Amino acid sequence: MVNVISFSDAITDSEQYTKRHLLLGNGFSIACCPDIFHYGSLFGEADFSSNPDLVRVFEALGVQDFEIAINHLESAAKLTSIYAPSSPESAGRMIEDAVALKEILLTTIAENHPDTPSDILDSKFWACRKFLSNFIGQSNDGQIFTLNYDLLLYWALMHEDNPLESQIALTTNDGFGNDEDDPDADYVVWQGETGAHSAKIHFLHGALHLFDAGNELQKFTWIRTNYQLIEQARAAISDNKFPLFVAEGTSTQKKSKIRHNAYLYQGLKQFTTNVLQVGCCIFVYGHSLAENDGHILHRIGKGKFRKLYISLYGDPQAEANRAIVAKAEALVALRHSRFPLELAFYDAETANVWGA
């Protein structure tokens, strides 16, 4: 039977290491809003019932990425007059489908995400900031890597502390800063590889507040706009700027998307650099160690850090938890004998990530 300790005991035990880093999975979001964040991807939650042919578009392209599907439809529409001159109606249909797909994307985002931080209790954010302080607080110079593309982590980092308690200093640098050409813009831009080296927050699979503007990656800042998520997303997508997130289903597909995007690739490189540091440890919260994130897990298995702390929710003997333990042991088996990996499992509920 696996031994499960409390989160506080895990933190105490980890003090033997120089730094502790945190990898977040979808359980982080589910713990905050279980009635919303139950999905595996936006594609999985999208409603294509009014246009079922769009599913065939994704299948033909072999992706679950909305941006790729939309771009292919729009590009193909421009070529029909050359390759299918006898079917001029095809171009119009593809343009209509591209517009419909944009609306499905927006609707799915709106239905599966709170509109503003005020939709979440302050007490939840205060609890979350205490949890995060174990990794990016004054007592620990670690980094946070999240596989989620929702805004909960970003909102928690930006939220004010409980006025009745001592303030929590969090290192929130994420590699974004003012646009040199437009410092007063409603957004900030990724500062490139140089900025990535000093960043402490990494959205390994992108995020809904990161938009590809073609020549730069923009991060929408709610402080500068006062616009709800759906309003900003609608304006950006209508301007052919798409949220940057990895929506593909398999680990291989995800890795391909990551390698073709500078921001995502730098985040993966930062994660790789940290798992190769012997003196640090890594906490995993809310992740099932599923194979579709094998591009991340493989690096843990081939790393050099000494100890991995993994959260388990509920009965340790439950089938899902037994599967997590087995997958963790498989990562141990990947290690070189010179750098053995020790496992520890902690009770997710005792972390009080969003409050008791």
C-alpha cells in the first residue's frame, strides 16, 4: 500500500533541496471550479451539432487545433478558383465554415471559463497565493510550470492579498513586458529568449490570454482593459489573432506544436533545464501522469533531480490513484543509476490550494 503524507509534511521534507518547482495539471483548475473545468480540451467540449462537417475538417487535417483548421479553410477558399473553377460555391462554403468555427471556439471558451476574477471568491485566491508561495515566495526561488491554458493561475498571481493578513510576496515574472514601439498598449509582449531565462511562470501549453499577433506574442492584461474574456477574445479572433494553446490530443502532436512556437519551446527548455538540476525537487499537483503529456513526463524520467512529490486525490487505493502510482514508478525506471529518483505521494486535499 502506497504511503501518502500531508502536503505540509511534503514541504517540510523538501527543505533538504535547494529549490522546489511546481508542475500543475488540470486538477488545479478542477479544485477551484469543479463544475466548469472538467474538460480535457476545448475541442472535446466544442458543440459541432449545427455544423458536423467541421469535425471532418479536423479529422482530415489530423489535428484538434482550431487555429490550424480555420487557417486551412480560409487558405483553401482562396485557391478554389484555380483548382476547382467548376465549384465556385465551395469557396463561399469554406469561408462560412471558418466563420462558424471561430464562433464555436468563442462559445466554447465562454461556456467553460469564468468571465472575470470577480466570479471567484477572494478567499479562494488568498488560499491559492499561500499555496503558490511555497514555490515562488520569498523562502523559495522556484518556478511554476502549468499545463493548463485557463486564466486561474494568472488571476491568482495578480490578485491582491487578504488585507487582514500579512502580504505574500510572489515572484510573478513570466517573460512578458511592454511593447517597445507601443508601451501604452492594452497588452504586453513576450520579450523573447532573454526574458524566458529569468521567467518564473511558464504556460507550457499556452494560455487563453496569450494571443499570436503574427509578428509578436501578446499577453492581454485585464488591468489595462476591463474587458471580459469573451469580449477580448472576440475582438482578437476577428482580427485574426488566435489564442495560443496546445489543443492536440497526443503527446507527439503536442510536441510538434511546441517545437514550432518559440514561446512554447522556450518554456519546455526551461522545464528541461530544471529537471536536470541535481539539487532541486519537483512537486506535481492535479496531474494524472497521462501519456498524452509524455513529452513532459519523459523529461522527468530522464532528469537528474532527486525527488518527485505527486498529489493523490481521495482514496489511495482507487483505480485512478493506483494508475498514477504505476506511472510514477515507470518514470523511476527510466532513470540512470547515477541519478535515482525517489517518489513521495501527498494528499491533494491537504494542500488547500483553493481553501479548505
